[in-house]
Amino acid sequence: MSYNELYEHKRSDTVKWVLTLIAFIVVGVLLAGLIAGWFDKKEELPAVETEQSTVADGGMSVAPVSANGIRLMAAERVSDAAVSPQAETSYTITATIEPASARQNANWSLAWANGSSAWASGKTVTDYVTITPTEEGSLTATLACVKPFSEQVVLTVSAMGNAEKTATCTVDYQQRLTVNSLKLGGGTLSTTSCGFKAQVDETHTMEIDYSYSEGTIPYLGTSEDDYNEFICAGIAFTDEFMAAYNKANGSGEDLTKRMKRVNVSSEYAHTREVEFTDGAYGNTVFYLLLDGYLTDEVIAAMRTAIGEIGEENVFKVGIFKTDNAISSAYVECDTWYKLGLDLNTVYMATESISVNQSGVVF
């Protein structure tokens, strides 16, 4: 090997060692940075996102709104056996403390969002809403609504190991509707007995008297489509009548669940006229529920069905809120009022009359 070849070989080996050393240094710096960053991260509690979902059932609704080292989550309603018999609505609230190696105990408290408001002033929050940990320091608790309230409540949970670490959620109550009375044609409708029998080809006036409970959220709001909600009375055939009618109607079209809607939440008068006529304009009770006019075949099937199930078991009326009075979609209501139909009026209108003789001579 010549001197030049030996020199080039040594220089090549030197360059390789230098490059290898630089690579080791770079890798070492990166590893050191990662390790340092990992330890720095372990010294702080991880950021916790606020739960955005709102749980609502009955009147009370719960919405976690802020978290500082603790996360809150509201679950479905717990069983009645787990809460006071006086409780109207209840939820299981769960707090999560991170990291898992931190002390896993918490304190729970309730307060009015604005204790000096006209409604809350002088009132004790726990007379309306209670929070009961599963056991002292537990991360789970039962939130119960004892009675309606009109000032927002704030639930706060703090970590026993570090009181500065807290999470809060707001507790609201949506107003409930109380129907004081419902009348049709001057008769008071009842949930247990028939207070009125409608008549074919008549227009009867419906009148409702209602009130709202206490609440932080109005009973009426806006729908998902941004339309204003209103209180609606829905008139539907009873299941018994539909079954009897469909049996009597033979090969005719069967009745299905439909509803005649009546907006009764006018600001000035909670009254509306309800047409039980043949449906010349397509917006009467019979036209909507029968999906057509009162033909001879329909009248015959109705008379047979009413004869079987009775005049007092033909209609039912439910009250609900909606943003659409035009739809005939059926709504299943918690409470139904009884409404009958006078069989003596269920016949076709007279169109003509004739006799078999033009004259008689004695």
C-alpha cells in the first residue's frame, strides 16, 4: 500500500468516527430533551376539558361548566330507592381527580348563582336542591331536586388534597305546565270521565286555564329549527275506537294514529274554535283523523264502532308544547282527557227526500 493510499484510508476512518460521534451527541441531546419534558409535564396536572353535554330529565337540568384539575360528569337518574321520597328528580354526579396518584377524595357544596336576587334572597338552597356523597369524601354524589326553584344553583366540588382544584356545574329547573282546567263546548274535560260529547257538523270552543311552576328556564322556548314553541291541545281517536272502527270498516282504509292540533297559548285568550264538521277546508277534526271526508261507508263504520265501545270513549285530548300546529303527527302525552261523540249526530246530511207516489186519490 502506498503512502497516499494509507493516508486516504486513515482520513476516511477519522471522518467516520467524527460523524458517528456527532450522531451520538445529537441523539443524546434529543433524549435528554424528551426526558426533561416528560418530567416537567408530570409535575403539572393535565389539562381537563369541560364536559359539554347537558343532562335533562323532568324539571331539573345539570350542565358542567368549568374544571380546574377535576372533571364532573352527570349520569342518568338514579333509582328512587337511592334518594329521599321527597325528591322530584335526581342524578348521579361523578368527579374525576387527576392524576390517579393524587388523593382521591372530594368536598361537595351547593350555592345560589345569585343569592341576593329577588327570588333567592332569604331562601336556603338545600331546601330546593341537595347533594349527598355516597360516603364522606366520595367522588360520587346524588344530586336531587326537592322542589322547583327560580334561581340558578351552582354545584362545586373541590379536591381534598388541593382545595384550589375545583370543578363546577350549573343546575337549572325548566318550568312545568300545570293545566288547571280544560273545557270544550262549555263542558269541563276530565282524565277520568267524559265531560262532553262533541257533535258532528258543529264547531265547539276549546278553553284552557294553565299556569307555570317556578323555574330558571321558561317552559316555552324555541325548537331546533328556531321556531317559537306554543302550547297545543291535540285531539286523537282512542285506541279502542280505532280498533272497533277498523274491524267494522271491512276492506276500507284502516285508521292510524293521527292528531288534530289546536294552538291554545294565545297571549290574550286561551280559547280556540274546533270544527267537527265534514272538512271542506281539510283542517277539521274528522278530516284529519279520518284522512278524508265523512262518506256513507265511514259514517256506517263510525256508528258501529261507537255502538260497541260507547259514546264516551271516542276521543282523547292531550296537552303538549310544539312549534307546529299544522302537522297531524301523533304525540303521546303523559295525561289524556276524555272526550265523547254524540251518536245521534253521526249520520250523513240530508240531500233530498222523495215519496213513491206523486198523488193519492181516495
